[in-house]
Amino acid sequence: MNSTFKRIGLFIRKDDPVMENAVIQVTEYLLSQSLTVFINEPQSFLPEIDVLSINDFPQHCDLTIAIGGDGTLLSASRALSGSGQPLVGVNIGRLGFLADITLANLEQQLSEVLSGNYREDTRFLMHATLITEQGEKSVGKAMNDVVVHSHQSLHMIEFETYINGRFLNSQRADGLVIATPTGSTAYAMSAGGPILDVDLNAIVLASVSPHTLSNRPLVVSASSVIEIILSSNGMVTCDGRPGHILREGDTIRIERHPSNIKLLHLENHDHYSILRAKLEWGRKLAC
């Protein structure tokens, strides 16, 4: 096989014993194709594979393969965003929206990607900033969503929302989800938000169990600057990672991050087919 990519970085989550067989299978196939392989975490079962931080992948690798599921691919995406490093996912669990290479068809599917037969899919990320009396502090990047919520269960939070400096509303709710098109099929969908086409340059705001039924999901341009001003204590999380405590009067500013991530999919990748399978929308009606 004449591979488009010669040096491959494998990204896996730390301390996940389920990964061993999958990582071995992927590594053995890549080595059989005379490719150079790096991994982000040392593995006792692969002592001969050089270890690199994922932050160093763009300098030493032509392609990153995330082995796990959509959550693993999200972690890799945040680390690689803005580097131009292409990323492909090997899914070892349930059907994923992002990671679409399967272990059952690994050699055939991965050989297609390595040979240059793939579709590029560019996704954008958001960035959240915490603004307090002491100044500004970066909260982090999110490829799926930024969520403002109570850090105590069974408690609502109170907040005001501003879009590009203009007052939108004030509300009491269990939380507010600000999601990219990528994240519109995650927590935002569970909160009643719409599913956004992944090619849309838009962001959705969906309230979680709002106190008044007049609160409805809102879709705004991805260029919008969203500010959430807390009238009570709360917490903010990016892509579900451990969050930052918020105090009354704090502001969270969410805006599009200047960098993107380049995902690679199989040529026959069909986002709507995945939606049908994941959401059990059923088959076409017979004529």
C-alpha cells in the first residue's frame, strides 16, 4: 500500500484496560504497512512504540488516530485544534457520530484512509472565558458544548443572557447548554434543542428544565459573542470535563475559537445515516 501518511500518532485515554486489544490490532496493522507509529501513553504491551505527547503529534506525525469513541476523539480534537493535523477515529464501542472506523473492518477501512481515499470534515470549536472582579480567566475549548449549571444537584440557577452585548433574557433553569453543530446531538438535544447540520456556521442555546415554558431553544450565528451573567452560584463545564465554580456576579463569555479541527471520514460516510441509526428514525416508507 502506498500510504499518504507515513508517521502515525495513536491517541488513547489513560488507564483504560478495554483499549489493549484495539491498540494492539491497530498498531500491528500499521507496522505491517511499514509505517512509523507513536503513542501518547506508554503501554506495557507495546514497549517498542515510542511515546509522544499529543501536543507534539503535529511536529512528528502526519495523521492522528484516536482509538475509543466520540469522547476520545473530542479530547484529541481539543488538543490538536489549530495545528492542521488530520484526525480519524477508530470506534471500539457503540456507533459514534465522529469515529466511524470499526475494528471489525479495520484493515479495509483504514487502508482506504491511509491511501488517500477519504472525506475531509472541518469542525469549529468554542472557547469559554470566566470574567470576575479579579479579571479574566480561560475556562477552555469545547468541540461539543459549554454548559452552565448548578454545582449542587436539585438546585436551579438564575442568570441573564446577552448576545453581542444585547440583552436576550433572564431565566431560572437547571442550566444552559451552548452547543456547536457537532454538539447539537449531545446534551443540547436532550434539553430539547434542534439538531444542526454539521456544515452550519451556527450555535444553539438550549435551556435545561427552564422554570417558564416560554423559554425556547435559540440558534444564533457562530460569530456571536454570548455572555451569561450569574445571579446565583453555579458551575461551567466544557465538553463535560471537570468544571469551574461560578459565583454570583460572574460572567461566562462564549465565542467561536479561531482554530478548527480536520476530521477524516470514509468516502461513503453519511451523517444522516448515522442519525437514523442512533435515533432509530426507521426506514423509508414503502411506496
